[in-house]
Amino acid sequence: MVDALKTLRFAKLEGSGNDFLVVEGSLGVERPESGFVKRICDRHLGIGADGLVLYTRLLPGEAHFSMRLFNA
């Protein structure tokens, strides 16, 4: 898991006092394993955030993307 965190591409977005890590779901994080979100969002041992947003680009003709929100 530590190696995955070293290479994980993400954006950290903030608004109204909340911050979220945003990751594209097609990068192999479609279904986070148990505890992954809690560890990555930890403000002392992880990146630090209120939650994780996974987005997936959809096929043409559908919505532009879908997203799932995981609380820390």
C-alpha cells in the first residue's frame, strides 16, 4: 500500500472549510480497500483531508463523469 501512495496522482481541493483528495477511478483505485481512505486522509500520517472523491470518465453520449465520495 505504501508504494501505491508514492505513485498516486491526486488533486487536493478545498472549499468552505472542507478539503478533499480527488483521484481518477481508472488509476486502479475504483474500490478502495478497507482502511485506505482513513489512512490517506489522516492529517498526521497521510496526506490529510476530510474525504476522498473518486471520479470516473464515462463514455461519450453519457454524463461526462461519475463520482463517489468517501468520508475519512
